[in-house]
Amino acid sequence: MTDEEPRPRPRLGVFKFASCDGCQLTLLDCEDELLPLADEVEISHFLEASGAVAPGPYDLSLVEGSITTPEDARRIRQVRADSRHLVTIGACATAGGVQALRNFADVEEFTRTVYATPEYISTLATSTPVSAHVPVDFELRGCPIDRGQLLEVVTAYLGGRRPDIPDHSVCFACKRRGTVCVTVAHGTPCLGPVTHAGCGAICPAFGRGCYGCFGPARSTNLPAYIPVLRRDGMDDRDVTRFLRTYNAAAFEEPSVRESRP
């Protein structure tokens, strides 16, 4: 390559599995930041934005969605093989998503109830994160993800460094923005102490408890925190349902059982 020849741009792929597309839309919603980014990378595969598709390899692949079908399991292995770096984005890709609620019930009963001809439905019994099937280089949490964190992850990999994403709890974010603790002040059930930061502590700022959209924080200690939820008026069934939302497969049921007297 001579001095006059342009340097090849890194190739970006964005892929969807079982999800609502919200995390891909977060990338499109970057607006002003997206144009400079598009100048720095070659967007080779991003069906949410363009029908033009180029085959791999890709320098960076962003993957949204959980693995719920045999075809998903096959396709994610191909995406991994085609990708130098693979980053999962959002609760579905990192923790199975809302659809992981199927993991706690009979999926065959669900298909018989919902579909008139269930014999045509090809599905797995569980909804699992991408990391259950292939190695993942980084997981970006959220339902949906935060666009500032997404830009940090993309620019970090383009720059050859590790993304600088905080791993503290939502409680830390509440303190930073001066939000009064809804649990201490009002007895409102809140998952902030055990949830990964990233949303900006939006719900507590409006007087609502955290719902755990960003999944468990690194230092999560559910056995110690579940008695606090019970103190705030929740029984075992309430606690289980509270944990099984956006990150159903991330909050493990044994933690609930182990905390029982």
C-alpha cells in the first residue's frame, strides 16, 4: 500500500437474533455521532439500516438477540467464525431477554396454546444468551442499551483498547445524581443495589424502584438483598417475578431458595 492509497477501513457487522430490534435502533439513534462513525468504518452487514450485505470477515460484530431456535444456534456459530471481535448488545443477547421466561415453564405447552399448528414451529426449549453458544469478547448490558456506552464500545475496539464501561450498581448512579433512595425513604422495592449501572438511574429519579433492565451487577449478592425485598412487603412469589423480567436467565432462582430461612 502506497502513501496515496487510503487505509482500509475496519469492517462492522450488526446482527439480529430473537429480539425487538431496540438495541439496533439505539445505534441508528446516535444521529450526529453516527455520521463520523460511518466515515471510519465500512458497515458491511446491518439489515436494520441497509439491504446491502457483504460477506465476512468482520473486524467487529455487534449481536442483538437471544438464541431460541436451532437455526439461531447454527447462525451464531457462523457469525463468530466470521468475526475478529464479537460484542453482544442488550439484555436478550447477554441474558436471554424477556423470552427467557420460557426457561421456567413448558415450551411445548406454550406453542400448543399460541399456535394453531404447533408442528410447524421449530424452537428450542430455552432462550439463552449468545455466550452460552460461542465465545464473546464483551457484553454490553441494557434493555435497551445506552447509546453513550455503545459508542464507547465501538470506538474502543476501533482504537484497539478495552471498553471503559462502569460495572458498579445503580445505587452508585443514584448517589451521583442526588436521588433519594426510594427503598429507604418510601419502602419501595428496588433492584438498584444488585443491578448493573448504565441507564442513569432513571426509574428511581422518578420515584419508582429499579426493575433490573441492565442485569446483575458484578458484585451482586442476592441472598443478602432478598430479605430486604421481603421486608418491603414481597413474598417469595413476588420476589421471583420481580427478578424474572428483562434478564430472566441472569438472576438465578437458587439465590432465592438459598436466602430462605
